Amino acid sequence: MAARAIVVLVSLILAVVAGGASAQLSSGFYSRSCPGMLKAVRSALRPAIVRERRVGASIVRLFFHD
């Protein structure tokens, strides 16, 4: 359940970032320069969300307002 939540969270963050910008932003921006980025984010967020379920929502809010 937590793994699915993290995948949804990261997908949502990438969609918000890509959809809210008006130029060259893309969801695959780090695919060449940092191919392990998604895995690193997932491995950092998973334990945080397990400890405190609101962390996922807080991160989405952070990116929304940033």
C-alpha cells in the first residue's frame, strides 16, 4: 500500500511540475542526468510515509506552493 502511495505521489508531483510550467519542463528531465532519481526519492519517502502518513500530502503541498 505504501509503495503504491509513493508512486502516485511522485507521479502527481511530476504532473504538477510539468503541467504548471510553460516551457521546457518534462517529467523525464532527470532520466539521463540522474537515472536513479525516482528510486532515490521513493526509498527516502517510503519510510517517512510509513512513520507519518501525512508526509505525502505535505510534500505535495510543498511543491504546489513552491
